[in-house]
Amino acid sequence: MIVVTGATGNVGRALVRMLTEAQVPVTAVARHITDADVPPGVRAVAADLAEPAGLRVAFDGAEALFLLVAGENPHGILDVAKSAGIRKVVLLSSQGAGTRPEAYRHPGLFEAAVRESGLDWTVLRSGGMATNAFAWAESIRTRREVAAPFGDVGLPFIDPDDVAAVAAAVLGQDAHLGAVYTLTGPAPTTPRERAAAIAAALGEPVHFTEQTREEAHELMARFMPLPVVEGTLAILGEPTEGEQRVSPDVERVLGRAPGTFAAWAERSVAAFR
């Protein structure tokens, strides 16, 4: 049995589907989840990573855990996992934990806790995800417009399905124990190029407007902690060489290249119509 936390999210939902298709028993965990949210045969448990004591029911009988960075007590979560008999944890962290540890201290704390847990572990540091473009969905649907900062700065955004595929492979194999993988897409794309890819999938033009850093900061600060806003804007506007580099790790694990942003846009075009 594998426990998947964040099972209704972009990566977790795809991971649950992939494991189920591979006939692996799964317990799907999220704060708000019912049997209607998961494939037939999957056990759905509503639980909150912010309250580790309530995770015991979800963890009982499992051998492996796919863990999100959520809540403030990673040691508590991992203690419950160990006591329930889980022996392996795969953590979905952020690339920023390696490139900008001061801004991304929360993922860094989870990574340290996983390393110190005594469990077998693998850390997946994801770069920016293609699904970040869903933030543009309303403006594209209603006005065929996109506004974003740093319009011509490229980053190798990754399809969340590729993150899920790597997680499924790592959960099922011991060859990846103790590894830290950085997951990116196959090539850097700019916000302007990503808007154009969505326009191509729609078959209609989408107007791109470049925001100032200040405009983007104001909007992001409405739903993100300020240190994360600053770290995110720094990556988007002044990425390091490492943040712009295409990582070989997806292909190393899966034996194939990661999918393109354009392919993701075609698959997800209904959200923008």
C-alpha cells in the first residue's frame, strides 16, 4: 500500500491514477476528499498534514508515503509514518530549497526531517509547473489576455504528470534511495511563449501584457507569504544558471524526455476556452 498525500492536487491526482493503473494499492489523502474524488478501488481518507496525530488511520498498513511540504511539523508526520510501519518516503520539495534556501526554508525543513527520519527516502525538487498557467485561465477565458512579469525570461517549467510519473517510478524501486532529483521540463520557455502556446492550442490570439515587478508583487502577496513572493519573483526575474538549466533527472528516471509546455497546453486547453 502506498499513501499519497495531496491526492486531489495537480501531482497527487495524477500519481493516484498512475499507481492505480499499475494495480498498486493506494490510500489517497487530502483535507477534503471523498470516494467520488478517486478511482474505483482507491481508499480515500480525509486528513490534514497540519495535524499529524490524525494521520494514523491513513498510514496504517502502508509501506510507502508520498509526502507534500504542508503543515509545520514534518518530524511529527514522519514519526506517525514510522509507527504505522511505513518504511519509505518520497518527498515532493521545491527546486528553490537548493537554489534559494533562505527564501524556501519550509521545504528545506521537510528535507532535513526526511533525511533524519531513519526511513528510506528520496527527495524530488520540482521546478515551476506548467499548471501555474491556470492562474491565467479566467483572463484568457473572458478577455483572451495574459498579464505576467518578466515576459522574456525563460525557465524550464515541468508538466505535473511528469513529476507524478517520476514519483511513481521512485516509489516502486529501491534504486533511487537517498537521491535528490531536480525535475524540469525539456527546455526553458518564457511567459510570452507560454501564452503563445495556449493561444495555439485555442486556435485564437491571446494578448500578452508584461507586468512590472511591483504589480506582480502586489498580486502574489494576496495569497503567498512575503518571503515566498520575494523568492518566486527572484527566480522568475533573475534566475540563476542552475534554475535555467534543464535537468537530466526526469529522463534518467523514466528513460524518456519530459513533455513540452505546448503539449501540456493542448491537453489542458479546456480550462482556457
